[in-house]
Amino acid sequence: MFREMRRIKQQLNKAECLEILKTEKRGVLSLIGDFGYPYGVPINFYLSEDNKIYFHGAKQGHKIDSVKKDNKACFTVYNKGCQSSTKPGLDVKSVIIFGKIKILEDKNKTVEICRKLAHRFPFADKNYIEDEIKNFSKFVCVLELIPECITGKIINES
């Protein structure tokens, strides 16, 4: 169902893809938006042990409306790149995930995911995280992306 990568020599293996998803903190979640237009939103995320991707946000808005209309999603993450040893530009690695996305209904799991997501950021100490969860968890929605296809590649920007 999903296309094979055209430039196969640039393809990353699954372990390399998962490493990028573990280390990078942000990506672009793309959904089918209003009037069939693509809707891409920069967003932080959490990769679970079973390789599901979680996002958090408000309980209403364009993102939630789009998920309710169509559960297909694409999520793109790329690293900052590093200087190539053989070419003048940066070598940049990216991962694209296609899958189905849904709104988590379990309130306890929502809080658990928010806690794990918050711990990915160095400024968030435990007390700050717990205060935020106590004060705002009733306003938060968590989305779960279940991957159907994960691909990655490396490109040189030169």
C-alpha cells in the first residue's frame, strides 16, 4: 500500500529511524484539514516503548476536528544534521510515519502520557510537571498515532 523509497541507498534502517524518534523532540503532524486541504502543525511528541507516537493539545480546534473527520495521519521528524565528511553540506536524517490517529479516551493514560512527554524537556522539573498536570489535565487531549509505515532517509544538503 505504501510506496517504496525511490533512492534506496539513502534509506535508514528501522533502528536508525527509532533513534531519531527517541532523540528529537518535535515534528510536523499532517492531517486532512478543512475542505480537503492538508493541515500540518509543528508539535512535540512522545514515542512509547511499543513505538506509538503521542501528542497533546487542547480538546478542540483544527487538529481535533481533522482527526474526527479522517483518522489518516502523516508525521515527519528530522534532525539538525551534521557536517558531512565527504561533501560540503549537512547530512540530515528524517523519518516519515504514516498511520491511523485517534483521541485517547482513557483519562489515566492521558495523564501518564502528558507526564512522559513533559519529562522529555530539561526545563520541566518534577514539581513543575505535577503542578501543570494537576491544574490543566482536565483541559488536555492526547492523540495516539499507530504507525502503519515508518521510513527514514539521509540526505546531504549540498
